[in-house]
Amino acid sequence: MKRKPPTVVLILQLAVADLLILLTLPIWIYSFANQWPFGIGACKGLVFVIYCSLYASVFFIMCLSLERFLAVVHPFALQRWKKTMVIHLVVVMIWFFSIVLGSAIIPFQTINDTVGDLQCATREYATEAQAVIHLLSETILGFVVPFTVICTCYIYVGKRIGAMACPSKRRSTKLITSVVVIFCLCWFPHHFFNLITVISVLLQDSNSETAQTLEKISEAGVWIAGAVIFISSCINPLLYAFAARNIQSSARFTKLSKLFEQVAPSERQEPNLETTSPDEKEESLTSTEIV
């Protein structure tokens, strides 16, 4: 496409982040079936790629919710967002912060003897305070803040759609619910066990028995939570691309650009906005956006 709308750019970047995560999957499968075949440098590097991509994936999902919010609630503000330089600047900033936040895992990630085999699945912290700060910052920046933004945006979007006489209102409501529920289900387990680890660290001195129990629960749960995160990267293409428009009509197009045009907000009605009233403009823009 000559002109890529913000939705298309964000979905493409989300696809890149999810693909980077999934490309590491064969290595993890081989490692857990046997043992870690590479050294400590490869371990740190691979985990950095995953965490960087995870942060990017979450932030792009958050930006998609903000873009939907602007499209439905403040359609005229979206016109500034549609400028090429603005969206490219947003993409660069997201990847920059994702790299910075993802690099925080490098000093702590290490190889450890797990059930008789070497595995790249352990973090080592110099102090308890270091562990608490790192885990809490990961949970706050990687889940609490994005989830709050996503919920807030889609609550406003849901209210706006509920007030519209739109034939696709029911489908849009289902999509909104799916976005929030799937994001929560996929990301909450990982951060839940992060919090359990934090509690076990804080109870280390006062109640060592409870701390050890919580640590064992966290160690067992991390494997399940990690698998769910990989599932999230598989669900995102279905949720944010193919479910964005009617897949039956989109599947009839043979060119990929046609599919993206179905996914993106319609730009064909923009020239007619100058001759319509503000209320008509808002209704027209709102009806052409995907939620």
C-alpha cells in the first residue's frame, strides 16, 4: 500500500514482535526436551530478544487500543495521528523503550542445573531489593499500565458504540470483550507468579517456611505462564487482523494489500467530510473504524 494507515502499521509491527517470539520456540522446545546446548551468552541474548519482543507486543496492543479510542471517541484528533511522521515516531519510541526494558533482564539471566540438566531458565539477583525492584517494575510497566490503558480506552469505545445505531455493534462489542479478556488471560499468569516471587522474597527472613512454599509454587507456575505467553503471540494475528473485518469478505481478495485495506480504517470518505456537519463527520468516521 502506498499510504499505510496507523492501524496497518501497528498490526505489522505487532506481527514482527510476535514473530520474533515464536522464532525462538524451536530452541526452547529442544532445550527443555534435552538441555541448553549453547553458552551463557546465547542464553542472555535469546532471553533479551524475547523480553524485548514481549514489551513491544504489549505496547503495540496498547497503541492499537489508543488508536481505536481516538477513532471512535475523538475522530478529528485521529487526523493528526494519521500523519506518517507521527506514526513512525511512535513505532521508533516503542521499540526503543522495549529494547531498554528488555535489556534489564540480561544481568540476571543465567544457566542453572534444573533436574539434572542445564537450562536457561533461572534468574540470579545480588540482593533481595534488586529482585523486588526488577520484578515489580516488570509487572507494573509490562502489565498494570498497559492493561489499565486498554481497559480505559475500550470502556469509552464500548459506551460510544452502545449509543450508536450500528448494524455491526454486536460484533464490535464481542471484539472489544475478546481483546480485554484474552490480553488478561495471556499476560496475568506471568505477572501473578512474579508477585508470588516478590512475596516469597519479602517473607524470607520473617517466615522462611511460607517463603519456600511460595517459591516452589512460583517455580512450577513459571513454566505454565511462559507457555501461555507463546500462545498469546499465536492469537494476536487472529484477534487484531482477521477479526478486525469480516473475514469472509476479506478472504475473497487475492492480494495481501487488499486484506490490509479491509483491516485499515477506510479513507475513502475523508474527502467528503468537508461538506458535512460536525455530527455527520463524527458518525461517518466512527462507522468506518474497526474497534
